Amino acid sequence: MMIDASKLRSYAMVLSLTASSALVQGANNSLTPAAAADLLFQLESLQVEVAQLRGKVEEQSHELAKMKRNQLDRYIDLDKRLSLLLSRPAASTTTTSPLVSQSPISAPAVNVISAASPIVSAPIQVEKPSVEVQAAYRAAYELVRSKDYDAADKAFTAFVVKYPRNELTGNAYYWLGELKLVLNDKAQALKNFEIVSTRFAGHTKEADALYKSGIVYDQLNQKSKARALLSSVIDRFPETNTAKLAAGYLSNIK
């Protein structure tokens, strides 16, 4: 329950008026011992209530700050990496991903989100993002930024179906993982993160996808998988901010 700031102001006003009244009555020598004791009791009671309310306000402020920090961790580095990708010149040629899958996850190949999306095995040929692809990606990304998560989920799902082999498709699967977490679908979130780290091995979002997979496994109480994935991020991407986040999270797993 949020604390109404006006309630604190009301208590402060009561304290002020009560104290003023006590001073006036004391000056006129009209304050009896019984009245003085009663007044003192009221003042002490109000002080206790004000202290309690202040404690609750501080606690809520701490929780809000914690939520903001968690939100910032979720989106850290994403805008920077997105800008790097979208700043590349558009081209229609294809290139072969130089890295094969090195994911520590031993689960079988995950299912594609939509039945209409073709199954692709790593390594795959990835296309440079055209102007059309970049526009579609930006449109879906803006839905995330505006916190329209259901619409963003649909937009990125449509994106990976229409562009299964694009450089931005790995990013789209990563965002689908993030969105599924927001929508409280951890199983589907894991599938999307694992697509990034297996089908798009070597992608700029691979470290982030492994890190988020580790967090989800921890939330599912699969501690050994969580530790393995987080350790993999630290070992394979030691100089990245994601590795620092993984190390911090790993140290808190019990």
C-alpha cells in the first residue's frame, strides 16, 4: 500500500498546532497536570505514527529504486548494439556465419515459435538487413520502448517468420525472449534465448541470451544449469558488461 504524502503533512500540522496550543496554555497558567499528561501522550503517539509512516515511505522508495535498477539491467547495451547494427549499409548479399554452435545447453533443437517459420540449423547463411527489414525491426522495437508488450510480441514473431535468416533475426529472437519474460512465459522465453545461442551462434546477442537463460533456469530452480550458463558467459566473454552481470548474479545463487 502506497503512503499518501498528505497524511504525513497532516500529522506534522497536528503536531505543530498541538505544540502551539500547549505553549499558549502554559503561558496562561491554565494547563492542568492531567491535561498536560494527556497532551504529552498525544504528542508521543503522533510522533510514533509519523516515524512509522516515514519508515514505510523509505521502504517503498527503496523498492522503487530496486525495480528501476532491474529494468535498467534488462535493457543495458541493447540500444548501443542496435545502433551498431542499424548503422551498417543495407545489402542484399548473403554471408555465412563463421561460428558453429558452441552453446553449453545440451537440450535438443528448440521448436520455432510459429509453424509458418522454417526450421534452420546452425551454421546458417545470414542476410544483411535491407531498408525494409530495418524499418520492420524498428517498428517492433518501438513497441517495446512504448511498453506495448503484447503488440511487440506479435510484431517480433511476425518478423522472425518473414525474415528467418537476417542479421537482425537473432536480435528479434532475443527480444522475444525478453518479452516472454515480461509476459510470464519462462518456458517460451528459454526457447527464444536458446535459438539465439544455438542457431545464431556468434551473434552479438549470444552472450546476453546465455546470461538470460541462466537467470531463467535459476528462477525455475534448476541451479546447476544456471551456474553452467553463467560461468560460460564469464569464460567466453570475459571483457563484456554481460560477463560482469553474470558474475554478480552467479555469486548470489544459493
